[in-house]
Amino acid sequence: APTISLVGQNSPAAAQQQVCADSTLTFVANVGAQNGAFWNVGTTRPRLAVGAAGTYSVQATSIYGCRSAASAAINVTVRPRLPAPTIEQTGLFSIQALTVPDTIRQFNWRLNNTVLTEQTGPVAKALSSGNYTARSLVTYQVGGNTLTCLSAPSNTL
């Protein structure tokens, strides 16, 4: 039976995969040089861009139209779109990120498009002048697969 890998990886993909709501991941059908691919979603391309939750598998198709057994299934979870925060000044040198609903606790803060790696909480210290923005950030785990999703940028202060 054929296998499925992720673009850029030579080993078969793990049975559980995840993707952010605004992204896709691309599966590669490892069906052999002389065969075509037939995905369980009806596509016959050797690569499949996936942005929807579901179960995916592939079969090899010979030049005579014969199909192999299906590959191992891969289940894809799509993580929800994160709310873009609104940022406001809360003190002389403090700015705060707010989201609705108020469930996000990690943020990607930027000053003039440079990530402020030491500031990841809802309140950031604005120690330099410039344009500050924030993006909501959530990290998900599925088995050994870690995924970090980001929201659209906030307003600029």
C-alpha cells in the first residue's frame, strides 16, 4: 500500500495531524514512479493541500486503472481561528492586549515588525517609541506534533 508524507519530509506522516484555521498542510502521495494517486476525496494529483478537518488516505493507480489497497488513514484536526486582540495603553509604559472572548493568555508582541521575544503575556512594557502590535497565540499538542497558531494583528499603538 502507498504511504502519505508531508511536503519536505521523507518519512510517513503521523496518523494525527493538525492545522491552523487560516492555513493548509500539504500531503504527498508516495505511490511509486509508475503509478498515479487517487485520494479518498476524489483528487488524482500527487500532492493534496488540506485545510479541512477529516480523514485522508490515498491509493496507487496503475496505468491500467487498477487501484492498490488504501494507505493508512491520516486524521486532520483544524484548530479554530483566533480572535485578533485590541491593544490599549494602560499605564505610562504599559500596553495591554484584550480579546473577546477573554480566553487568550499568550501574545506575540511586535515593535515596528520586530518580535519582542521576552514579552508574551497580555501586558507588555512599551520601553521604546514606535509602532506596537500584538497577535493572539495558542500552542496545541497532538501526540508529538506541536502547532502554534496566530491571529491577525491587532490595531497599532
